Amino acid sequence: MADIVVFYIFAGISLAAAAGVVFHPNPVVSVLHLVAAMVGVSGLFFTLGAPFIGMVQILVYAGAVIILFLFVVMIFDLKTDGKNPFTYGLVTHYAKLLFIGCLTGLLLSKLLFKLDGFEFQSPDPLAPQYEVRNLAKVMFTDYMFMFEVLGLLLLVIPIGAVALSRVRGGTHAE
Amino acid sequence: MQSSLSIEITHYLFVSGAMFVLGLAGVLLRKNIIVILMSVELMLNAVNLAFVTFGYYLQDVNGAIITLFVIAIAAAEAAVGLALVVMIYKNYKETNIRFFEHLKG
Amino acid sequence: MEALVPILVLTLVVATFGSLLVYVSSILGPKKHYTRTKYMPYECGLPGTESETTNVSVRYYLTAILFIVFDIEILFMYPWALTYRDFIEAGHGAYIFWVMFVFIALFLFGLIWEIRSKALEWD
Amino acid sequence: MGASGFEIVVNTIKMLAIFLLMVQLVPILVWVERRGSAYIQNRFGPNRVGPLGLTQLLADAVKFLFKEEFRPPSSVAFMYYAAPVLALIPGALAFAAIPLSAPFTLDYDGQTYNFLFQSYQLGAGIVFVLAVSSLGAYALLFAGWGSGNKYSLMGALRASAQMISYELALGLSLVGILMIYGTFSFSEMVSAQQGPLNFVLFGTPVVIDFLPNWGIFYQPLGFILFFAATFAETNRAPFDLPEAEAELVAGYHTEYGGLKMLMFYIGEYGHMMVASALLTTFYFGGWDLPFGSEFLKEALPSSFIYSLVMHLVFMGKVLFFLWVFVWVRWTVPRFRYDQLMDLGWKTMLPVALANTVATAVIVVLFNSVGR
């Protein structure tokens, strides 16, 4: 019983917050909803027996990425996006809405009916397949190359960010 | 706890799918570039959720590992994207996505 | 999973406790009337001169961006640190050491580049 | 929370007790801080209300309770009120994940139940504590932006930039100790630190009888880095720039008064308690008494009383570190902001990296240090 309640709490939080991100005209409020959405998804990871992923989710998203979003939004002081926070074009607007509607229908129809072709077990909630130790062992053997490439990417990213912030030679010339 | 109320894979996939669609709607409809970046994060989260769900129900550890990599890359993407936004805002005082169509050379 | 319920309950308890404190102090406190200076943003007692938001240095974003990147790198070291002994005991000590050595070398190279590019200079 | 009703009741009581322990330590700490600073500066400090001024804080709390409710009109109501509440949550959640004493058993209705001396146990408790503490920056940013005051905003930006900078050094200094013990779980870490200092050196086991098997002997550099980083994380002197009175009016809580201000202080002291508890658990054996804990276990009538005694040992260690926090605050001058950032990024981060590599080399060469 408890797991059902917990699932609905976190699913509700993440979906409501995701809707808040998309539909609230004030970007600051959007960022706050994004935090809630991340925490909700992290809770869902916990219920899926992957607490480490959930903690990484909080540590990276809520603790780092959204702090950066908040910095940007707060310093720009983007109080609101005006009356209409959405882009609008005569044709494109409806085309987009249609596209989103189609995708929604597709996903719902696919999900509400049966998922065939896979053999889903209903796993033992205490099964340790997501234990960090197993995860790390696979990550540092099978995914070793990917891991090093990630290191390279994380080397390039800050160099790019710093280079972008340079204004005509000097790093912080204003 | 095998009642009719148990949580199954479709529940998680529904959350994931709904979140993905919401993120997509944000990317397509919103004007503010920062909100668009946030919506991209939402979509990536939805994908992560699907990965972990499938990994859990297929008893496979790869889903979690891919999720770790996606989280890392999504964070890096957000960092670079926001660096670009900050520089454009510093120069043009503008965050409307429509404005970016006119940026040339 | 089984730890999630106590975490939720504790969060709820603390949030209720905090909200209660805020609420109780707002009831018990005296209600005084409005004065113009009291309601101005506080600035050493002098009337405010500039607008609320000031031009904030770009360094704050840069710090946050660099933080994200290094944070991820440190996070990926945790599973490595956790299984390091297991790999050594299984006889793959040199392998796991060099895997991480490359990663740490990239980390260090990035850090040195940031320091040399003066992106971390505050004055 | 537990399967049977008895377990649920005990676990709930335990959780509330740990939270209350944290909250009620705050007035004591404030008293220690004021009396201690007075002692260091050769003053008297508060000594009028009650014996040794002990009830001063009670009087202050009552005064805070009856302060006028005030919200600046330029503020954002939700964020302004949410910030002090948010300041409480990370510390409470993190403190609840740390084992405060030995596990104990209780008999009820003919059955024996096992309990842990912590609100919840997670397999990856250390990552949980780091994750929760990283949420602390939200309280600052909410307060700073929600107040609608540029000094608050500047204070909040400074504070959060400082927090995230030192979070790196903090996280990296932990990699060494994780490598030594090979676990994310606090309880396993504590049990690995019991007994006398023993390790394997070039294939020969070495036992040093007169030293406890504590983490500080394996990770002295890591301890220093972690210790220094916690000062910055908790916004304490010499890293208390977010509250630099002379430069920033009062930092992110400029527009707060009364109980709301007090809640920020509870949050700050909560962070200090978490930091001290972490230092104790990682480097000083947690609740373990280096010598004589076996004897105590035999001598004491029940495991619950043994747990309580061990809890006193743990709190003794924690209070020692809390006193060090106070001691340093009133002894060391404040850093300048650029010095602070330089120390975090250019000194502590490379040194922590060197510590990690050195530990990795030592572990792979000596094959078995600790454990």
C-alpha cells in the first residue's frame, strides 16, 4: 500500500511541476517548478530501486544545474514574459499544437494498451541489480571507453564556456 | 502486495511519456530561451525515467548506467546553453527565441 | 525504497514545524502602522539610490558552470572509489588505476586551463 | 517505517527525538558561542538571566516570538516566507541519516525487534547527505531574491557561489576515505573503524595497539581538507562573507527579523551539527569508543542503555567539533572574497585531487590499507 501512495505522490509532483515549468509565464516560477519536477523524478528513481541514481539526480540537477538556471534568471530579473509567454505564428502555432496532440495520442495509445514482445518480470524490490557496486563494475569495464570520452567532454565544456564568456581578448572585459 | 492496485511498468511509462510531451510542448511553444532549455531538461528526465524503468523491469543494469551518462551530458549541455544565453543577453538584452532568428555573423 | 517513507515524513514534519513558527510569530507579534521609510528596502538607513537589481559580474555564472562540470567529474569518481578495492582484490588493480588516471588527468588539465585562463580570478 | 505497529511507533518517536535533539541543541550552541566568545575576548558575556546566563536564550526566544511581523513590499511573498522553512530542511534530513549510536534491540510482546539509532538507513547514505546538503543553496537564493533588496541578492549570490565552490573540495576530499573503506554506508564505515589501528604493509599485517583504527590515521590530508571545507559550507568564520556586516549590510537575511531570522540560525547550526557528525563518523570512529566498548557492552544491563551511553560518546565528539567551530570563529580573521575563491579553487581542489591520486597509489601498492 505504501509504495502505491508514494508512487502517486511523486508522479503527481513531477507531472504537476512539469506542467508548471511549461505553462507558467514567469521564468523564476518555472525554475522553481523545475526543482520540484527533479525531486519528483528522483523519488520515482527511489521507488524503482535505484536510490543512487535518484541521489545523483538531486545532486546534479537540483544542486548544480538548477542553481545555474536560478542564477541566470534572478540576475536577469526576468519578472515575466509579458502577456503571452508563447510564440505564435499563423500556421506554425497550430502545426505545433497538432504535432504535440498527435504525439500525446500516440504515446497514450501505446501505453494504455499492452506492451508486447518484452518479457517483463515483476522484480523483487530488494533485488540488488541497481546496487552501486554492480553498476560501477559494469561502468568501468563495459563502458570504460564511454567513461573516458565523458571525461574528455567534461574537459571541453568548461573551456568552451570560458571562451564564450571572453569579450574581445580579455576574459572579463566589460 | 499483489492487489489490483499494484504499480506496474505502464504507470511509470505513462509518467515518462507525459513528461516528455510536456517538455516537447515547452520547447515548441515557449518564447523564452531559458524556459526552452528547462523544457529540454524535462524531456531528458523523461527519457531517464524510461531507461531506469525498463532497466528495473528487465533486470538489467545498463539502464541505470545510461541514465548516469545522460544526466552528466544533460548537465553539460545546460551549462553551455546557458553560457550562450548569458552572452547574448549581455549583448542584446533579449531572451526571446524569435530574436535569435535575426542573429547573423 | 523502504527509506523513502521516513524521508517523506520527516520532510513533512520539518516543513510543518517551520511553517508553524512563521505563522505563530506573525500572529503573536504587534501590528504597527505603516511608515514610508520602514517599507523601503534596507540600505544602511539611507534612502535607496539604485534599482533593486544591479549589474552582477559574469563570474558568478562562470563559477556555477565550472561547478557543474567538476561536480559531475567528482560524482563519477564515487563509484570508482567504492569498487576500487574490489577490482584490486580481483587482480585488476592496474587496470582500474589507469582508467581513473586518464579521467583524473583530464580533470586536472581542465582545472589548470581554467586557472591559467584567469576564469577564476576575483578582484 | 517498519512492518509491525510497535516498530512504526518506535521509529516515529526516534525520528522526532532526533529532530528535537537537533533543534534543542541550537540554544545551547548559541549560549556556548556567546559565552565562549566572551571568554576568548576576556569579557563576561550574557550572565544576568539565570545561572551563568543559561536562560538568556529562552528569554531571547520569547522576545523573538513577540516581534512585529514584517514583510518588505518589494519582496515576493512565497519565496520570502519559504526561505526560512527551507533553511531547516537540509540539515534535519542529513542529520537523520547519520548513525548516532549503536543499533539496539527492544523486547515487546514476546518478540525482539532490532532498531538503528538513526531515522533511516540508506545504502548510499553518504551520497544522500551530500545531495541533501547541496539543496541548502536554495534557502539562500530564495531569501536573497525574495526579499527584493539588492544587498540581500548580492549576499545570496556570494553565499551560494561560495557554497558551491567549496562543495567541490568537500566532495573530492571524501573520495580518499571512500576508497579506503569501500562503502557508501555510514554504519559500515563506523564498524570498519573499530579496534586498534591495523593494516597490511607489503604483505605483513601491522597492528598498533595504542592507536584506534580511525580514519584520520589513513586520511590526514583528507581530514584537513574536509574540515576546512565544512567551515565554508556552513558559512562560518573565517568564511562568513555572506554575512560580512561591514560590506553587505547583513547578507541574504537582511530583511528578516524575529523568528524567521532565528530559523536561519537554526539552519546554520544544523549544518554545523551535520558537519561535526560527519567529521566524527568519517575520521574519528563515529559512536565507537576506541577502548573499553566491549567491556561496556558486557557490563551494561541492556543494549538500549549501551546505545544511549554510546550516543553520549558520539555527542561528546560532536560537541568537541562544535566548540572548535566557535573557537575558530573568534580567533581567525575573515578572508577577502578573492582570497576565499582562490583558496577553494586553486589550493583546495588541486590538493584534494593530489590526495585522491596519492591514496589510489598507496592502496594499489600496499594492496590493503585499513579494512
